Amino acid sequence: MSRKSVGPNAQPLFVLEESFYPDTWQNDSRMGVLLSEFRVRSINPENYDSKMKFWKEMIRNYCEHKGCGAVSIVELKRVFKRKGTIPYCLQTVIADMLREGQLVGRGDFQRPVQDSWGGWAVDLLVKRPLGWGFGKVKEKIVGGGVDEGAEFVCTEVVKGQSVALEKLIQKENKFNVLLSMEGLKDLVKDSGFTEDGLELVLHHMACQQRVYMEKLPDEGLDHKRVLLKFAAPGAKAQPITDIERSIYNLEQTEQNLLKMIDKLEQDVSGALLLVKQNIAQGKKQVAKSNLKKKHLLEKNLEKKMNVLDNVQTMLSRIHDTQTDRNVIEAYKIGSNALKNAFANSGITLDTVDDTLAEMKEIMEQQDEMQTMISTPQTDIDDLELEQELSDLIDMKLAENHIAVQPVQPTSDVKPVLPSVQQEPKTSPTVSAGPATMAQLNDFDKEIEKRLAALKMDAPSHDLSMLGGTSFANPEDATAH
């Protein structure tokens, strides 16, 4: 949205294009009502409130558009003049905005910021609200009306601009970095801030402890330089330290040296060009004089370059020191946090050792319990079971007339197998005492062989019907 200033006034007045105004602005009938003075609200409260809302929005939009929260009735009458008719209702609108705190007298708004935070709190929370009361508004009233030449500050606009400025500072990573007022103006030149509007915003942010401002005497000049230090999000602005001030001065010296070096390089190039021109024109003495000047400039340039190297080295070491300090502080914070974590958890080398020993003991106890649980809880001897099973198999073999060649025993157990003509006998005799593993193995082999003979019972039974002898092993039958 374009805008332009008119008039030679110290405070610029802006003429707005048609695109700024709402659609209602083109309605002659409606605008006739809006430009006229207010009637008593009790006659038509709805129309009164609608008209008041319209002009308040117009004033806020105008302040945002021009980039400054300060405004006066004189300025508003000039800007909102329509077809030769000025708004006659502005006195009532401004008085209502003052009463509701939407506007504040500029003098009240720009009270000096307290040097101490305690004084700032008292001034902001106690003195200013009392001063901004309706009693203070009466001081702006001249002859029963608001002074049309007095300037007022739209607090809502200034707060919105403060948020926008903080976002810009964050984007440019300028928190806790010293900035000059000139550097800040250059930074916000494309952000819609006027110089007057920027002053109001900085004052508001200083009152909110979002920026610290310090005025430094500038040697050789009547005015003072202003240094700014913006606080990081969620933090309060802190005073400028001597180290930060020294770093700023070194950085300014670096910038000045760069400008001087650039100027000297141009002068050296110009002197060399003059020497060449003098030689071409045959002016030997003039060429010699310019050549001497060139050498002096080169020596001066060399000195400036050496100074610049020293300044940049010093700045680099200072920044490295600051970085190292931040790293050490981070280490300290991490170490303290770890100590607190161990202290709160109660973990020590002794507790860890005791816990591991206790865990080992518990696992050993668990293994013993598992072993006890898996141990068979019976007093029946395995050899006796094998003997009984053998007797049952012998009876079955005898019933089917099956002869089985006994397995050669490896122990004292001597199983006796019945022939097909013999009656079933008792199971093999076992030596007294507990059964050995070898005895159990012999029984297992003997029982397996007899079970195999039973599986082959069907074909062998046919042979027995013919009067022959059945064999569990075909090779035995062939040998027979």
C-alpha cells in the first residue's frame, strides 16, 4: 500500500490512496452520518456504537499504515477529509479512546525509563496507571474539548510493532548483541517503521525490559550515540557490560579501518593512473611527485592493514574466550545436574556392588529350586520296572510262539529267554544291590529286541502253524 507525505511540517502527514479506505467510504449517504458529530447515545445506542467502532478502527489502521503509533486530531482531520468535509466527530472518538486507555498522551507515554528495575516496577504498575486515569485526560482538554494539536499514542499499534521488531531481531540473530541506533534503523528500513515510530517502540520495549538502551558521548559531536541490547525470548534485558562495550568499540574500529583501507586503495590506484598520464604527457617532475605520493599512500595502507590484522586477531580471541566460557559453564551445569541426579537416586558404587551380589545370590537360589522341582519324586527302582516289563513281554512272546536270540549281557544280569516249547519263566535274575547303568542298558536292548519280534508276529505266526520255529532275525532262520 503506497503512501506519501505532504507539507513542510516537521511531523509528516500522509495522504492515503483510495485502496486504504473501506467500501463504506464511497457511500455518500452513510459517510454523511459518519462524518457528522455524535448525537446522544441514548437516542440510538446501536448507531452510536457502530459509528464509534468505525472511527476507532480507522485511526488504528492509519497508525499501522504510516508506521507510527503517534497521532493528533489535526493530522486525522487532514487525512480523513472527504470531498471537502472533515470528520466533526473526532473530538468524541479521541476522548473515548483516552478514557478506555486505547490512546495515551505522548508525554505520559514517553516518561523516562527508570534506571533500576525496582523503580521501573513502581513507575509502571503504580504511577502510570494513576497518571493515565481520566483525571490526567482532563489536562489535554482545552475549553471543554481535546487539544487538537496534542499528540497521542495508540498503545495497541505500538505493542504490535514491538512484536514485529522482536521477530525481526530474532530472524537476524541480534539478541544480546550491541547495536547502534543507526544500525537498527538500517536493519528495519524495509519493515515499515518510521523514525518516530521506532522511537516509540523502543521506549515501550525498554519499559517492558525487552531492550536496554545506553547513551554514549560521541567525541567531536554534540549528540550522543545510543547503544541497544535486545533480550533473548523469555529473558529480561541486562545492562551493557564493559566487555560488551569494548567488543563493540573494537568492531567499530574494524569497520572504520575497512573504510579507510578501501579509500586508500582507491587513492593508490588514482595516483598510479596520474603517474601514467604524466609520463604520457612528458611531465617528468609531476610524474615523480605523484609517484612519491603513491609510495606514501602505500606505506599508510600497509600500516592500516597491520592495525586491522591486530584488531581482527584480538576480536577473534575475545570471541573464542566467550565461546570457551560458555562451554565451561555448560560443563559445570551438566556436572552439577549429574551429581544431583546421582544424589537424588541414591546410586553409589557400594549400592551397585551390593545389588549385583544380591542378584547373583538370588539367581543361584533360583537354579537350585529349579533342580529340586525337576527331580522325580518317586521311590520305584528303574531296574525293577524294566524287570516287570520284560516278564510281560516274555509272556506275550510265549503266547505267540516266538523265539528271540538273547542279547549278550554286559553286566551281571543274565536274562533267560523261553523257547516256544517252554513255559514262561521268571524274569532274568538280578544281582542284589542297586541297578547299575550297564544293567539298565542291557535290559533296554533285550526289551527292544523282543518288542521288534512282536511287531513281526503276523508273518512268523504262519510258520509256527506249520510246525516250524519262528525267528526274530531272518539271518538266524537261514542259518538254521
